[in-house]
Amino acid sequence: VHVVESGGGLVQPGGSLRLSCTASGFAFSSYAMTWSRQAPGKEREPIARITRGSLAMDYSDSVRGRFTISRDNAKNMVYLQMNSLKPDDTGVYYCSTDDYKYMGQGTQVTVSS
């Protein structure tokens, strides 16, 4: 099983980033998928979730209206489009199955001027 996040980096406040997650080794289309993040000194928290067939997406209050989760089951990919980034969005972003059974190593996002 492999879950690999990419697309993180350093961005200025107000900027945008698109994170990608590629998965293999399990029945990707059978799982709802989640993006979580861990800010420095804080617990990891889920921020976006998408159902198996992309019929429903949920967001935490902290990112709703700014972030968009999507997936492509044909490519075993999950995406997180992040707009209007704030310094509080800084952290390590993780892609996982909704039950956290399969999770990647994370990608660092730093929002700073």
C-alpha cells in the first residue's frame, strides 16, 4: 500500500496551493478519503472529506469556503485546492482513507511572508 502526498511548499498569505495524493495497493474507490493537517504543537485534525463517489464533501469550519477537495477514481488521486491561504494554515497535510487505515507521510505547507 502506498499513499503519497505532494504539492506542498512555501506560499505567501493570500496565495494558493494544490495538493495531490496518489494511492495504490488498496481498493481506492471503495473508501471515502480525508485530508488532515497538523499544525506545529497541535493535534492532527481532519479538514476535508469526500465520499467514495464524490457525492458529498465536508469541511472543517477553519477551511470551509477556501479549500476544495476532489478525487479522480480512475487515477486513484485525491486533490486539495487551497485558496486564500493564511499563516494559520501552516502545517503538515496528510491524505488518508476516512478510517485512517491508510495514510501518507504528509507534505509540508508553510504560509508566510
